[in-house]
Amino acid sequence: MQAITVQDREAGVSGLTLTELPRPHAAENDVVVRVHAAGFTPGELSWPGTWTDRAGRDRTPSVPGHELSGVVTELGYGTTGLSVGQRVFGLTDWTRDGSLAEYTAVEARNLAPLPADIDHVTAAALPISGLTAWQALFDHAHLATGQTVLIHGAGGGVGSLAAQLAREAGAQVIGTGRAADRDTVRALGVDTFVDLEAERVEDIGQVDVVFDVIGGEILARSTALVRPGGTLVTIAHPVTVHPDDGRAVFFVVEPDRARLADLATRLRDGRLKPIVGAVRPLADARAAFAPDRRTPGKTIIRVAEA
């Protein structure tokens, strides 16, 4: 099979190559998925799991990418809940070969059935972004109707879904981004947009929840915006500056089959829509990772035609 692999930590994006690899086989409780579309996180080449397995052993050449949509082709011993030929979408393990390949082995519990009327490209944009947005807002921040939430990076893959989920929950939503993101974010139904390049985020006043995907200076400045009893949640990096009278949470998204199914239902009902940016073939995955490639929404790699 063909796959994108990376072997040199120092090479970064330039070290990504299109390679011929043996097809994987399904271990106990695994399935093998014929990947139709895949997603990735631009910063994952710096993640420890990209380079080592769960025991800390080198596992290069490794296949990056951790979101996928495709069709089950093989079941491992003891696998339940899925069947050969079934359409599925979900996450691959952080410390195993990922989704930028024609076939990948995945723990069955990390996948959910994909309805026939959802295309693979759209489905591949949902797992990490959708689960991250949900877990940030509701599992960690406990966002409630009538509260105000500030979402940094609201035009991106995660932020755009968080804005839609928060709005549906009855929250007042403030979204931030660059000037070029304004129309995209406003179309999501946010109440206020803040241009981080031209406006002061401090001028919005205090909010109940801050959800940050940017980190750095923006994260540090946002601690003062959390009103007493509120919560700051980030996925960028651990928090070093905390709100005076509130909580600060850093987390890594976790697989959740039931929530994936719920997100798919919301998508089918028109209550949730991932913003898909560029769609590129597998051979162009290296260009998609390049740091100067910035498009609204989520970049998806089309691995196979439906």
C-alpha cells in the first residue's frame, strides 16, 4: 500500500515522503480500515507519539494522521460492534501508525458507524475537531445556557465546531481570529467577532468560559477575562498563568464512540457543519503540512474515491 511516512525528527515537514509499506493486519480488538479520507494536525510531527510506541521505543518510519473515514476490510480477534464492509469514521491511536495511508489498523472502540448519506471527506473533518470542541465546552468547562464563551481561533477546524455547539447550547458566543476569518466566523452565528490583529481582546470584558486553541501570549492574556467561578480550557499547552478566581484546564482529546455517533447525527440534521478547507490527494500531504499553508477550516487528504 501507499502511505505518507516520516523518519527524521530534524527534517520536519520536508521529511514526509510517499512510501510503499506492507498492509497492516488487525490485532485483537482491532479493525483494518480502507481509508477514503484522512485528517491531520499540523503540529503532530512534534508529538512524542509520532516517534515512539506506548513503551517509548522508536517506531519510525511512522505514518502520521489521526482522523479517518473509510470502510472496514478486516476484523481482529474479539472485535465486536463493527463488521467487514461497514463505513466508519473516528480516531487512530496516538502511538501507532495513523491515517495517511491506504489502509490502517485501528482499535474498534475508537470508531463509530458512518451513515451512508455523509461523505468521507466531511466525516474525516469531524473526529478530532468535534470531540475536542465538545469535551472542552461541556466535559471540562460545563458550559450552560445563558453563559458567555470566548472561542479563540473560531474560524479553524476546532473553533468553528465549538462555536456551533456553543450557540446550539444557548450560550452567547464571542469568536476571535484574523481579519480574513471575520466572514467565516460571523456566518457561524457568533454574537461578536474580535480581530486579534487589530482589536484588544481585553475590551470584551469578562466571560464564563474561554476556549483557547492558540496558546502563547493570547492564552496568557485571556486568564484575566475569566470571571470568578469561570473556566479557561486550552488544548495548546499546559497553563502556567491561572485565572485569579477560576479554573484552568489543559487536556488532550479522548476517543468516544457514542459522542462520535452523536456528532454524526447533528451533522445529518444540519445542526453541525465542519468547515472543510483544502482537499488534497495523498501524494500532496507534505505540502498540506507546510506551516505557510493556512486555509480556513480543516485540510483533508483524499486517499481513495468512494
